Amino acid sequence: HMVVASLDGKRLYTSNLGSGNISVIDLTSNQVIKQIDTGNGTEGIALTPDGTELWVTNRASDTVSIVSTKSLVVIETITVEGFPIRVEISPDGRVAVISRAEAGEVTIIDVSTKRPLASVEVGEFPVGVEISPDSQRAFIGNSRSGSISVIDLLNYQVINVVKFGRGPDGMAYLKIKT
């Protein structure tokens, strides 16, 4: 369902929504080298900036699995209730932002301690998450409210809401040189 590449470009990790696992694909041989069970409704997937951990949301299990990219095993599972659907890790590696669609919130977790720092109420059915390159803002696509919430990742609060139209979800942050 979702795909992320390793930092060296030699592997792909893909979430398998229906089977509740992650496939690890070796790009030199084009072979699946391992499938890692994570939980029901595996969807969101993000790699830490150092490439050592893969964070995976399991929306039907209300969990986030953390997979070691070295051993290819789940090293920790965190309960995150409310249909955790997507996850992004800040570029500085400090926090993970997890959208909780049924709760109308995002949870912000300290990547090093794996402990929640805050839950922030956003719009209706938040799905997409994008984080600015400076790790100071998170952008949350609220699919049913047709808005993007902007969260200050230093104070853990919504600082702006932009009306967008129907179903905002996937986003990308582009920095254009002028």
C-alpha cells in the first residue's frame, strides 16, 4: 500500500494493508527477502533519518510497530488508539507524528524514548502527514473537513488551518530555489 526506500537505495519496504505485514524487497535481486508481521491494517510507513528504524502504523490494531532495519524484526510496539493511519518522522529524527483518523487527532512521539509527547486535536478524519525540512511544522490532511492543519512541533499546537477542498491526504514539501 505504501512504500519507502532505504537510504542506500538497496531495499524497498512496503506495507501490506490486507495481510498486516511489511515486505522487504532487495532491489539488487528484485526478491522479497522477508515479510514482517506488524498488525491488522498495516498502512503508514516511515524510516528514521538515520535509516535504522522503520515505523509502521497498524490502523485496525491501534498500534505502531517499530522495526529494526538491521535485524528485520519488530523491536517495539506502541499502542496508539483511534485508527493510527499514517506516520512521518521529522527530518531531525526527534519526533514521529501519527495521524489518528477516528480520533480527529495526531499523536507526537519522542523517537528516542518511544513515549508520547502530546496529542493535538486537528480536523475530521486526519490522514496525510508531512513535516517541514526544518522539523518545526507538521501539515495534517483532514480528509473529511477538507482542511490542512499546521502544527508547531516545538509547542505541539495548531497554529493555522487552511481550507483546501475535498479529501486532502497525500502531501509533499517542496523547497524551491529562487
